[in-house]
Amino acid sequence: AAESFNAILKKELVNRKVHSARDHAIRDVTAWTGSRCDHERLHSAIDYRTPDQVDTGWRQQHKAAA
């Protein structure tokens, strides 16, 4: 899963842009992973839902059990 994530990150962000400083690259990667991965990208390993949807469901399920 990590190799797949890194490949997508490189393909969609890193290889498309030249960053003037390391700090700029870190900010871009952080923004990309925080917004895109958790809210938009569907994953086959979790029944084609986003990680955000899975996390929300898990939290609701455990909140109701407590």
C-alpha cells in the first residue's frame, strides 16, 4: 500500500512541479495528502470508500458502543 501511495504522489504532484525550496515542496505534499487522500480518493482495499469515510464510520461505531 505504501509503494502505491508513493507512486501516486510522485505521479500527480512531485513529477509535475519544480519547487524552489524544500519547505515549499513539503507544504505542497502536506496539503496534497491532507486534502486529496482522505477526502476524495477511493480505495479498493476499503470497499471503494475514502479513508475519511472509513474513519468516520469507525468512530461512530465505537462511540455508540461506549
